Amino acid sequence: MTVPAADSVRVPASAPLVRPARSEDISAILDFWNPIVRETTVTFASDEKTEVGLLATFAERRAGGHEFFVAEDAAGRVIGLATYAQFRGGNGYARAMEHTIILAPEARGRGAGRTLMAAVEDHARARGAHSMIAAVSAENAAGIAFHAAVGYPEVARIPEVGFKFGRWLDLVVMQKML
């Protein structure tokens, strides 16, 4: 079953199937997420993801009423992920969420990102979230363009908050009211 798209996010008719992640998806997720961690500044993190860590993240998100989704291509291969959780701790932030979307290289530009974004937004909206935050590396031009295209204007730019590969990195904060 594909999660229906939000009105503000256009999803191609050939969009991939989106569903909650399962433990058997972890190997595929690690195959496309860890090269991004190792080789790029798309994420400021430098510690690779692990099976144990992802299982804990699945459980943590679900315990908090949030979700961890994956996208499958027509052959049933996992080609992307999206998840979200509360933006900051404390009950004053209970309706502000932050998401993560990661795509396998072969999924980029084919509707998987839009489909995953719709799933995350719909899930969060159904649970009373008011806004969704994207924290994007300033060096990730494609990520910034994607978020702008699906209705996330830039609301802040925070200089030199990340450090990776021996240099300081800026963070672009984008936000959409749900």
C-alpha cells in the first residue's frame, strides 16, 4: 500500500511503494546510507550506521509515535528511507518535528524523495505535528533544492556548526507548516 500524498506534494504516478521499515531492510539501508556518511558532507555524522543502531532507532521512533519508512522500487528493492522525530526535547516542542530522508543513488530524481516526504508529513500531521524542520548541509545543493521544491523555505543559516573532513560546515534550516 502506498501512503497517500499531501496536497502540497506532487507524487509521480510511478512513485515507489512506501511502507514502515522492517529489520530485514537494514542491510539495504546500510548499503546506501553508509557511503553517504563516509564520503560526503550531506550528513555531518562520521560514525557509520549499524544494524544494532538502526533497530534501536526503529524502536525509539515508534515508541515516540513517529515512524521510519522505506521506499521500494518495482522489483521490491529498498531504495530510500525517511524518518522523523521531535525537533528538540521538552514538551514545548511536542508539535515541531525534524525529518531525515536518504536515497540510494539510483533513486534520485525518480519520485522516491517526494513519496517519502509525503509519508513523513502525513504521518506527522495525523499525530498533531504543526511544523516539519529540515536541517540540510549548506554543501548539499540537491537537498536544498529538493526541500524548496516541496514547500520548505529557508528560515535560517547557521555558520560553522558542523565539522567533518577537517573543515567547518554551515547548516541550512528549512521549515514547512503542516
